[in-house]
Amino acid sequence: MPKRNIVQIKLPAEKPDCCATCPLVGLVPKHLRQHRSKETHVCLGTMEALTGRGINVRASGRDSNHPLRRPCDNRWDAWMTLPGRKLGISNVSYIQCRIPYEQGQQLQIKFHK
């Protein structure tokens, strides 16, 4: 049985309002971050670095004078034509970037005895 090197990620029908809710955003591993850089997140579809504040900016809160520019703007329409709206990304990228991002969003609940 061949080993899978690609993870298929299902994309939503509409572009998310902010990058933080997109299934393609992940964390840049600490050993790969540049010194004093604020770019701590990555878009796994384009492999472009994003800032922590930048991923939380909502497109609905912007106007025509200050449009929101995201790395996936030119590619989103093409991704919607993929079979089943599934985008394949590297297995290594998924494990190093997306899984830590998903785990960071989990609530840390402290139960008292």
C-alpha cells in the first residue's frame, strides 16, 4: 500500500470572513521563524507567512478605500473548481503547521478536585 504524502483539505463553499477561520491557516514552527518577525502564521494553500494580527482582520469590516488583501485572493476561485472542493497539501506541512494551530484553539479546561 503506497504511503500518502498529501492531505486533502475540504474548503468551505464561500471564502471565510477572516483567515483565522480558514482550514488552510497554520502556525509557523518556532525553529523556522525569522528573528524578530511578527509573521507567526502561514497560509498552507500559498505557503505565505501571515502576522498574528493579520489573520484576525475581517473582510466584512473593510471598505473600498482600505481593502483586505489576502494571499489566496487570486487563487480562491480556481480552488472552488477542484473536485469536491478539496485542496491537497503536503503531509509534512499539515503535521508541522496545521495540527499545532488546531490544538492551540482547543480550550484548556482546568478541573478542580
